[in-house]
Amino acid sequence: VKQAADAKGVSLVAGKGNDGDNLFKKSVWVYDTAAFPSYQAEVYHQYHDGFAFGEDYPKSYNNLRDKFVNAGTLDSTGCPDIV
């Protein structure tokens, strides 16, 4: 991962929790999952296009949400979803 990040000029930064936004800073927060376990976000937030102008992803990417919901590997969190 470090080699791929370095090749793109992206720095990997150890996350400490409550870290600031790094949008457009060419850095990625890296967290120890033992200290910061991950939780699935709402289904709506999985595999959608970006919110910035022109940040459109291919349909093959967008369709992964329904594929994983139907397979049972992406599940509802109990929050309202737009699926």
C-alpha cells in the first residue's frame, strides 16, 4: 500500500481519532482497527458517485451496492436507506 501511495504522491498518516478533513491534501488517514473498529455506513453511502462536480464513477462500480445487498454481504444499519 505504501509503495502505491508513494507512486501517486499520497502520504499515509497515522490516524489518532477526531482527525481533521484531508480533502484535496493527498493524504490518507490510516487507523489501527484494534483501537478504531470499523462500522458499515448506511447502504445509501456505499458505491455512489462522488459529490464533487464531474466525480462520476462507472455504472459497474455503482451496481456493486445492489449486488452486495442481494448477496447479503451489505446489510441495513437500521438507518433510512435509499436503495
